[in-house]
Amino acid sequence: MEKCALCRNEARLVNSHTVPKFAVEWLKKSSATPYLRSALNPNRRLQDVNTVKLLCSDCENRFSKWEKQFAQKLFTPYTEGSLQSFAYDEWLLYFAVSLAWRTTIYEAVEYRRTRPALAPFVDEAIEHWSMFLQGKSTEAGPYEHHIVFLSLLAGSQPAAELPVNLEAYLLRAVDTTLASNTKKVFACTKLPGIAFCSAIHPSQLEGEYLHTLIERKGHLETRQRVGPDIGSFLVNRVKQYEKLAPEISERQLKLIAESGAKNPARVFSSQDFVVFMRKIMRKSKPNT
């Protein structure tokens, strides 16, 4: 028996994905091969992403309800290419806060060690979000929550200004982190093609945003304007991975080729192939 990170009750904890399970399942279903690979360890084939013992079954089920609504009403229509605009109510805010809370809880211990000056703001946000998610407060604190659709962003700039693997990161990767410098911090949970960014300190993101801010209910569009906090972070995140990631081995390249040869129809209908073609097209754009 351990303590649930949300309700703080003693209970048997379940294995919780660091990102929603539906996103991982979609990645596997839409990939060129049946396996996943980590950017920092591309020579190891994976069946799943990280899980942690974080929540009791009651709190995990609470999160699952919002995840199901998001997957059905937004994620699936968007990844299938049929979503241009949508109305939403408070389920989207609860889902966004649940992602921010999960990412922040997961990163908080290391963050307190590396950024002690900003750590109190992170702990305060955790408390606000925890009370809101449990229904003990009707307000999630002063923090802005933004949703960013990444398909247009992936092809909006000339190749010379962007990292090589930008499309692969924006459209095919999952990622969670506390994005921070010495003066500001926000939580980012990146799903395939969609990023959620929640301001912590300051409680609003800098710059001009259009059709990204999540409220209790409202209307959003997939054509958006994104400020420098999010835009610069996403590009720099890819650059960090490119510096740290080792080269994939000849053996693993051979395994990928053999897997693709067994099912070429899957390769050419996969989202991996779509990303590859977008990458080629971006490289061919003039650098204006």
C-alpha cells in the first residue's frame, strides 16, 4: 500500500502512463512497423512508453473519463484530418489540467533539485490543480492552459531555420517536461500532433496567441497563432534531442527494412511515411 499522488489516500497504485494510453496506441497503429523507438535510445524497440505507479484506481478512472472524451471528440477527428474547428465544454479544461498535473508531478522531484528558486511556484500549481481535479475546488488557479495543433506549424518555416527532425517530433513523438529558464516555467505535454502547455510562473504565457486558450467552454480552431514561449520551446526541444540522440545502428536499420519489406502496404499508408514526405517537401522549399 502506498499513497496516491492525487487524493493522498493509502491504496494499491496502478501503472499509469506518463502520457495518455490512447496516444501510444495510435502511434503503434499508425506506424510503419509494429514498434516504438525512443529518441534518446533509438536502438531499442519498444512496445510501450513509460508507466509509473502514481494513482489509485479511483483517480486513474477519473482521469480516464476525460481522456476518453478528448480522444473521441478531438484527437481522433484531428488525426483523421476532418477537424477544422470545434466547440467544447469543461471536459477539455479538466483534461488539460490533468495532463499538466501529471507532467508536473512526474518532473517535480528533479525540478526542485535543479531549479530551487522556481520550485515553490511549481508546488503551488500542483496544489491548485490537485484540488480542482478532485472536485474540492471549482477553480484551477490563475494558470493559462493552451492547446496547440502542430500540423501547420510543422510546415510553416523554411528548412534552413528548423531542425532536421522537426516533423517527426511534432507529429509522431510524445513528450512531457517542465519547460524552464531562470525566470519562467510552464508544463508541456506533447501528444502526436497536439501540444498542451500550461503556464506556471508567470501564470500567463508571453506573446500573442489565437485560438489556443482553453476556458470552461468555448470554440477553438486548428488554424492558430502561437507566441514565442511555445514556438521557441518546441523547436529548441528538437535541437536538444538531436544533440543527445545516438545514431541508429546498422543492425536496427536492417531490422526496420526487413519489417517494412514484410508489409509494404503498411509502410506507405503509415503516418511515418507521411512525415517522411513532409520532411522532403520542406527541404525543397526556398529559404525565404
